[in-house]
Amino acid sequence: MKKVQPGTSPAARSTYDKIMNVAAECMLQNGYRDTRMTVVADMSGISRAALYKYFPTKDSLLLELNRKVLEEAQEDSRRLSASKAPALEVIREWLLKYLNTEQAGFVRAVMIDDAQQVLIQGQEATEATLNDVKKALVKVLRRGIKSGEIRDDIKPADTAHMLQGVVFSVKRNYLSTRPVIDLREQKYRTLLVETISAGLRSGNRD
């Protein structure tokens, strides 16, 4: 697989980004199994030979999508840990980003059912990243409890696990042809996030 690293030419970077976005779109529309590398090449505006210089197999393309998802999640976990903003504000922003239907198609693409067998290859890295995000959420929650912003009767680790569960459940819901809930409009996502925030806020023990 051709590596796109700092110092890569703008043209190569642009081609790489185009391939990634097209591949994610194709996988979301057709599923992983029915995504064809020839179609990805055509939609990316490059030859098949050029595509194979970047990604010799469809599996390598999927694994790179997953790597990008994990990389962004790791960056977000570092921002969560370093943030000095009010704890509830930090959690709200994190939830709103990951509940957004338009947020990185890469995230939804790697959650497609028929892609999971391939992604077993990256399972260890995925689990490590999820654990890092959970630790960052726990840190924010504990900071909120200490400051009196967040209720002190919650268990930070369990609550962080629940927050991650909400995000993954909603993402899975989006992949369904008949989603149970529709959060495509921002007002509904905001309502869900505010409901969660209200349940965490100090003074609310109902």
C-alpha cells in the first residue's frame, strides 16, 4: 500500500483523499462485499493501475479507512483529556460530533456488517482506541464530579461505557434501511444530547 505521509505531494494527497471518500461512499451504498475496486477507481477519476498503487486489495482499503477512524478517535481522546472547558460542555460537543449523520462516512463504513470479518485484523488496535476514548471520558466525568458540575452518585467508568454505547447504537441505526429513530435533523440530536446532559447534571437524581 502506498503510504501518504507528511511531505507527500498535494496531488498524491488529493488522490488519496478522493479514493478514501469514494470508497466509504461505495461501501455505505453497496456494502463491503459488493463494492468493486474498478468502480472506486472510475469514481475517483484514476486508472485501475493507479488505484492499486495506493491499495493493492479491497481489504487494504478497508483497513486504511479503519486506521483513519482510529486516528481521529485517538486525537479526540487527547482533546477530551486536555480540555479545560466545563465537563458537560466537553461531553455535549463529543456526543454531537459522533451522533452527526454526516460525520465522517469512514466511521459508518467500517461498521457495515459484512466488513467485520476483514476488520478482525485490526481488532486489537480498535479495542485499544475505544479504551483510550473511554479513559478520556472517565477523566472528564471525574473532573465534572469534583467541580460539582456532574452528580456525584454516578460511576464514571459505567457512564463512559454508556455514552460510547449510545453513539454506537445510533451509528448502527443509521445503517439500517428502516432506522428505528431518525436523528438526521440537528434539533433531534441536540434534544438527545441535552437529555443525556440533564441526567448527568448535579442536582438531578431522578
